[in-house]
Amino acid sequence: MKKFEISKNCNACGLCTTMTDLLTEDSKGFARPVEGKFISDAFAEEAEKIAAQCPASAISVVEGSSVRATGKQGLTELIEVLEKKLRSIGDLKPDRSSFDFDAKKYKADATFPTGAIKNLDGEEYYHYFYSSPGSAKGAARDMFNQMYANLDSIISAPLSQYKSEALVKYYSTDEFSIYSEFNKKYVEILKETAGEARLMSDNKISLPDDFDRFDVVAHNGEESFFKILKTFEIYVLEDVKKDFDHSESSYTQYFTTDSEKRYVGDGLFGRAKYETRYSYSSDELAEACSDFLNDINYCLQINASDVASRAFSAANGFIENYNWLAKKEAERKIEQFRQAVNRIR
């Protein structure tokens, strides 16, 4: 029993895939054998010709059988081979470093109040709109406090980004999840075993239609993915806020003002009339906002290790559950195959 083998010499020309359905292309256009497909005796000579025509000499026809015996004895031996292969896959063990929280990448950010902008020349912009120093400082404080009031959401934003980029594969069930990727190891073995068994039994073996599917998805009892993620975010938010010990006034208490006299018309006897108007410092407001964000990012940084630990701990329950379910499903596949072999006379 033989099959195609593709070497690294493949140049993705596509010629071979037009000559047989035993070969296909991967996502980059390189040839690869179709999982679970073997070369029948009737196609053996043609397979050799296809290999010989490869312009990159990347195709070989190799021995593909997992057992030495043939017929019913070969199928019986194939049961043991299937058991050994599936059980050798072992547990899903994610790289601990994949949970690392990069505080330089996941940074807190926010839009500064409009009163903290500079003019077109990059110089400090003054707002001489206020009748007293107190009202000018109050306006600056009010603008800063609008930003400060969003403390929770500003901290949560980089955590949400971290979840959606670094953790999503542990909390999703689509084809990009870590579980779907690990399932492919089982699928490859099941397809190869089913293809070999069908060829060996001359298609007499009757396997379930879904025998070569392996769709194990982790779950953790009543703890849904969403609930676990939300709990993780709540705890991390509280951890960061414990280290962030700055009140609004710690940023605004040193705000200063500037003043200018404005001509407002002529008074009695034609004397020019002026009034004093006050402005806060837009540079000081911008600096307070910048310090505020820097302090948040510092707290995220010193909590980076704890963020990763909490994330790993939260995901680990699902990973352990997946490993248990995967073993259970593998044993079910082995039993399905054993029963199918036993039914052959």
C-alpha cells in the first residue's frame, strides 16, 4: 500500500494537482497529499509517472501501510496502530508565554480634552474666557475630571485588546481556536486510518460517516466563556486600581492661570474701559492628562505578571476539560473502528 510524499523541493507549480485527486494544494499553493488517500494497485503505475513528471523532483511514491499483514489480520493490527497513534497525541499543553501581557503593546490611551490642545504653531493656547482665576482653574479641573471619570474604561480598553488578541483562541470554538488546531492532529490520524482500512478491505469496512471528524470543544460546566472572561477582567481591573492611588486633585491642585486686560469700549468722559479675563494653562491640563495615562500604564506594567497568571488560570480549566473530552472521544473512535473491523466476515 503506497502513498505520495512531497519534499521541500516543491515550487508550487500546480502541475501534479491537475493530474490526480490524491494531491492538493495548501494555503500557499504547495502540493500536499490528501489526508486519508492511498495509491491503489491499479493506480500504482500512473502514480510513478506523475512523480517522474514533477519539474522540481519533489514527488515520491513511498510505502504507506501502517501494518505488514493484509486482509482481516491487517485490519486487526490496524486497530492497535490506531490506539497507539491516538493515545500518543497526549494532552494539549499551551505555551505559558502565550499568556504574557505586554504592557508596551497593550497601553492605556484616551482622547485629551479639547481645552488641552495647542495652536497651529505648537504653542500653548490660552482661553481668556473666565472672569476670575477660580473659574479658570475650575474649568480646567472640570475638563480633566471628565477624563478621570473614565478611569475604569481606560484601564479596561487594553485588557479588552489583550483578550481579543492573546486569549481569544482559548475562548472560542471556531476554526482558529487552539482546540480546533489540536483537533487536526486527531483528524489526520483518523483520515489516514480510514483510508488505509477501506483500501485494505476493498471498501468492505463500514465506518460511521463522521468517523474522521473530531470536533471536541472545551467547556467548563456552567462557567461560560463569556462569564470567565468577564470575571477575569473585573479582578484585573481591581488589581490595577489598587495600585493606582491618585485622586483627581493630585493632578489638578497645582493648575495656574494667566490673565490679560481687554478693551471693552469707552466709559464716562470717553475714557477707555478694560476688564481682566483669565485663562487656565492648556499645557498644564495636557500634562495632567499625560501623567494620568502614564500612571495607569505604570500600574498595568507592574501588574503584567499577575494579569498573565490570572489569564492562564482562567483558561486552564477549559484546557483541562478539553484534554478529558479529547481522550474520551479518542476512545470512542477506537471502539467505532474495532466494531467496524469485527463486522467484516
